Amino acid sequence: MVAPRREPTPLLPAYERYFGAAPGGVDLARSLVELPLDGVERWLRAVDAMPARGRIVFFGNGGSFDTSRLLAQRCRAHGLRAKTPGEADDYFATALSEGYGRIFAKGLEQDDIGAGDVVVGISGSGNSENVVAALALARARGADAFCLGGRDGGRMRGVCGDERSLIGRNQCMEAIEDLHAAMILIALDARRRGVAVAAAAATFRERYAAFMTGDNLAALAALGGGMLRALADRGHVFVLGTGIGANHFRADMGRGASNTLPIRGLSTPECFTLNSAQATANDDGMDFVIADGLAKFEPGARDCAILCDLPGAERMLAHCATLLDAGNVERHAIGARGVRLDAFADYDAEFAVAMLGHACGEVLRGWLTTRWAARTLDLSPSFPAGQKKLGVAETEALERELRRAGTMQARELLTFCYGRCYAVTPPADHDGTRSFF
């Protein structure tokens, strides 16, 4: 095994501030104390009041869609009928024919959503068009509509009302997503054990505190340092696991950690798709599903690997470890080793993996933003309908205009993130190459 290399950046204090082990920063621990437990109790009562045919339907975009999938999965494990809207295979067909804002509403129509069903829209901003539209449709058809939001709750709150708006109190989008999942997991634990929501929340906070050890935070800082090294070396970061948590971690690193910078960002390849996983499992056996895909990327010394070592994945990851050792790849572990998840119950493990991805996204983005001197520009460009950034030629033209106006310095480059504009030092200053995507 290639041991984790020495942490090249002072990331530990930032992780401590994220989780609340040190003052300042995101302080997820404080936000867990401030959860809207009355709202969580109302959601649980609505679920318990569903008729036998009633369903719980969760929906949101990106990380919130992963949260939706995870929460639906956990509800099913508790004997509840739960899903995401319609069929995910239809989403892009709907987006192309009717617009992206219709994908969840169309799915709810396919599900014949109505009285006796509970829907949960998830959006950190509360303003995602397709989530707001789906909540409005569900209410109009008689379903009980709740939302999981952040900050002021946005437009979702106006649709669902205050009593059915469960708002995570934090300004960090990653932490808000953690709070969304925590609220439903707490409700399900209360239901399973037959205890009050407040008692289940206290148990959840105890587990969280037990997880937050110095060894775990140091291991996480080393993991973050490994990813930064892979970014500098233009290598891959392999997040190896089969669950929703590993998928969420991988997606967050590929999108969120460097999305204000004019570079390609972290390369976090998917080592299997549903199609390839089924083919490999059928042809070779389940043990080879991840390793078969990993081998295609020829992992080497520029790369970094994170093994999500959860129960059931041991033999899959053993084959991956053989490939990683042969390529002299730095590797880290989450689960039974490395960043240990013993404190969490087995059914919370996928949530915990996703939570670590959120922490890494926020910490790495903060470090990179400071290093690259990224600054927000007070601009409202005219984007094409439904888009939140410009293409290559349009970006370069706007850069020239902003330099002439003195809004940007001569060497700064323009980037976009969630529709906001940033001026950033050029990649050449950091031994990098510009990318517009």
C-alpha cells in the first residue's frame, strides 16, 4: 500500500471549522443543534398518516438528487413506499422536449401523484425552477407538499408554507445538504425506535460528536491534501465505492471543489455505469465491478484514490488495491479504516460518506479560491435562455469588454459559477492550462 503523502497544505484547521471542532467557519455541529424539529415531527406525522397506497416522493437537482435517492432508499428500508419522480431515464427526454423546468412535474404526472402521497422538494436556495414547479403541481393535485431548504427558503417556502418548510440554518450550501439528509434520517430513526424526534436528534448528534475525533479530522486533512496534489499533477481522483454516498462524493469533487476557477478541475472518473456493472457482474462476478473500470484508466503516481470501505465492498476494493499498489497510487480510506465511520450506524454510513464529500468540497474550494485570488464581480450578464454561463467566444468577448471598462485587470480571467461571475488569476500562474468547462 502506498501511504498517504504528507499533507501539502494547512487544511486541518479548515476541516475543524467545517465540522465545528474549532470556532468560526461553517460549524455544522451548531446547525445540527438548530434543526427545525417541530417541522421534522410534522413530516413524520404526515408519513404515518399516509394510506397503504401512499408514497413519499423526493426530488432535487445535482447533489440534492443524490440526497433524494438516498432518502428514498432509506425510507424503503423502513418499509415505506418511496421514490424519485417518474423514471429518471425520461428526464433528459422531457428536458429536451418540454424544458428542464418540467422534469420533476412531468415525473409526478407519470406517477399520478395525489391525495395520500407526501412529496419533498429539496433545494438549498429554494428557487430551483423545476423543484418549485413540481411542488406547486403536487399541492394542486392534493398531495402533502414539504420542502427541505436553506437560508430564507426561497420560492419553495411560499409554495409549501412555513409549517411544511424544513430550513437548514447555515450559509454553506454543502452544510445545508448535510442538514437536509440529517432531518429525514432522524425522523426515520425516531419512527424505527418509537421515540420522540428530539430524542432521535440527540442520538444523531452524539454519533456525530463521536465521529469528530482528532484522528478522523487529521486523516481527512491528509485526504484533502492528496486531492490537491492530484489536481496540481493533473492526475485523477478515484472515489471507489458502489453506494450513493461514493457517487455523491465523486460528483462533488468533479464539480464543486474548483468551480470558480478557469481550469478543468478535479478529474473524478466514474469506474462503472449501471450497464457496465451489470455486464461485469454477469460475466465475471460482482467482485470485479469496480476494478474492471478502474483498470481502463491505468492508475499511476499522479493519481489519488479514496476507497469507500463500507460493509459488503471489501472484496471489490481488494482488487482495486492491487491495481493501485501496482501503479504507486496514493490512497486513502473511508469507513473501516482511515476516516473511520464506526460512530455512525450502518444505515447512516452512506450519508456520512456524502457528508465528507461536502466538507472536502467546501474546504478545497476555500483554499483554491484564496490561492487563485478569485473575486466576485457585480455583474448580471445576459445568458442564453435557461443557461448560467457563456460559451468560449462569448466569454472571451465579455472579458475584453470588462478589461476596457476597468472592471477586470489585464491578466485576470472570467469564470462563472451558478450564474455569478468571478475574476481569477490565470492558470499559468499556477502551472495550469485554461479550460472553459
